[in-house]
Amino acid sequence: MKKVIVTGVTGQVGSYMVEYLLKNTDFQIFGAIRRLSVPNHKNIEHIKNDRFKIIEMDLSDAHSINHCIEEIKPDFFINFAANSYVGFSWKMPINHFEVNTLAVMHQLESIRKHCPNCKYYNAGSSEEFGDVAYTPQDSNHPLRPRSPYGASKASARQIVKVWRDSYNLFAIQGWLFNHESERRGLEFVTRKITNKVAKIKKAIESGDSFEPLELGNMESKRDWSHAEDFVHGIWLMLNQESPKEYVLASGETHSVKEFVDIAFTEALGGSLVWRGAEKDTQLLYNDTVVVRVNPKFYRPAEVDLLLGDPSEAENGLEWKKSVDFSQLVSRMVRNDIEETNAT
Ligand code: F7E
């Protein structure tokens, strides 16, 4: 039986990958997690299967990475574990490089020594494009990161390339544009919005008071997809004959403000009015402020616009997104309304 190690399985994309592999392969899956004093297995609690086994691996510990790879000798290694919150990366830049960059080198070194035929995927990011030179961004776009996070992923890309070229490994780092879902962490803007929308809706319906949603830069534009669509694209990338890297993106770009607008409209219906601009922007519902800006959520440097070109993946991998922007917002809002009403 073939063996796959997936890191970051308690996160959104890792948990979807485990479900995908259980459904579409007969492989043994090893889900790597980091020991925490308060573990959070919410995203994998529902997955009970003899083919899914949890192993412990800490990406900041080269010994633990090597130990797992040497013992399991996987056929595939999919690395989703990362410090992925861009806004936080200015506060802990070195840790971002340890986890997002150096760990990749440790993984590749262990694979080279113990299982050189293993196919390796590291999650790349549109944040590597950063201060974009042209739109839409494709796989030829230069790396121009704007955050320690983006720099850590761009550096990891160079490591993957060097190990691929030097040792003839099947090692790739596909570019993932923003990918969201009902399992997205609350610190990311999409889930922060949908979660608060649900709470505000509940408060309004119960006649309770509430604090408005506070956001940073609502003008920035992102290319948002559903994380489940990307899991399929990544598996197609890993099953190519030779290691080629692709951009996975929806091919649509929308501002944070548009996301807010659709989310509140979905939950509350009409009677919504925008007022002001930039740092004075507010959204009102029946004359009550439901969204306002708090400058503390602005970043030291912003990526203003991201729009990916999915055509290479559509042609080369026959990959296609199945969820569009408004469906994504709507699914996330409905899920958060259900979860909020259940508590
Ligand atoms: O921010 C703006 C913020 O934190 C999106 C990660 O998965 O995708 C993600 O990175 C935009 C930015 O995601 C708030 O300034 C405004 O312009 O949801 P985000 P991200 O930075 O795009 C890439 C592809 C990755 O690889 C990353 O790992 O929204 N924004 N107000 C805000 N963002 C947050 N988080 N919170 C706010 O209040």
C-alpha cells in the first residue's frame, strides 16, 4: 500500500486533503501534527478511518522530521504545515523562516536520503508575487514579496528548485492564491467577516447590543477560491510524469469591501448603506454601524491586488474551480449562521 505524509492536517486545507485521499485513493495516510498543550482537532474529529493515522512532527525540529520520514519512507509528502497568517509575520519573522523555509530544507534532505522517489509538494503562495508587476499573475511572474511571510515562501521555492535540480527529486511548490472555506481560521479576513456577520445577525434578531465588525484595509483585492478545489489541483500536480509547478487561482479578483457587502447582504438582506472612504469607511444597517475601520488591522506593507491566471492549470492539468466567489461567501455565511445559532 502506498504511503502519504500530509503535514498540517488539523488546518483547513490539510483536513480537506485527508478527506480527498481517503475518497480517491487506497493509500495509507499519515497526518502529521505538532504536539500542543491544548490540541485543536476540530477539522479532523469526524474522520475515522483505519487508513488515517496521526503522527507527531514538529517542523522546527529537524530530528522529528527526519525520524518520521526515515521510518515511514512515504511515496508522497504534502507539506501544508506553516505559519500562514501574513499579518503576524512581521511580529515573528525568524519563526516564519524556521517553519516555512528551513523545515522545507530538512524535509527535502530527509527525503533525498531515505526515499528519493517520494513525490514532494510544498504549499506556495500568491504572497510570493507581492508587489505585482503585471496582472493576472502566472507562473512566470517574478517573486516580489511584501511581507516576511511572502519572503519565507519565496525562499522555500528556491530551496525546492535547488533540491529538485541537484538531486533529480520530484519536488514542487505550486502557487496557491487565497483559499477559504467553512474551516478557515478566524484570524483570516474572510472567516473573521462571516463569523461576525452571523453573531451580529443573531444579536439583531434577539434585540441584543453588539460591537461592529472592525477591519483594516478594505480596498485590497484578493483572488479567493474554495480550499477543496485546490486539494484536487494539488493532487493532479503531484501525479504528473515530471515535476511542473502551476498557479491555482479562481481568475476573479474582489475587494475585501465586496466580500463584506455580499456577506452582510446574504445575512441581513437590504437596508445596508456604505458611508465614508478608506479609514473612515463604515457600513450601516438601519442606521446602526455594523462595520468600521480600525487602523490597527492595517499592515506595515500591503499587497494591494492579486489576480491569478488559472489557464495553465486548466490546460496542463485539466483542473477547474467548482465554487465561484459569491457561492464561496454564501457557503461560509450560512455555515457560520448555523454554528452561531447552535451555540
Ligand atoms: O488578508 C485585508 C488584509 O489575512 C486578506 C493566507 O492564507 O492568503 C492568505 O493571506 C486581505 C489583506 O489573507 C483585515 O490586509 C483587512 O489585504 O485573510 P488575510 P492574506 O494576507 O491574503 C495567502 C495566499 C497565503 O498564502 C496566506 O497564508 O484582507 N484585511 N482587514 C484584513 N485581513 C485580516 N486578516 N484581518 C483584518 O481585519
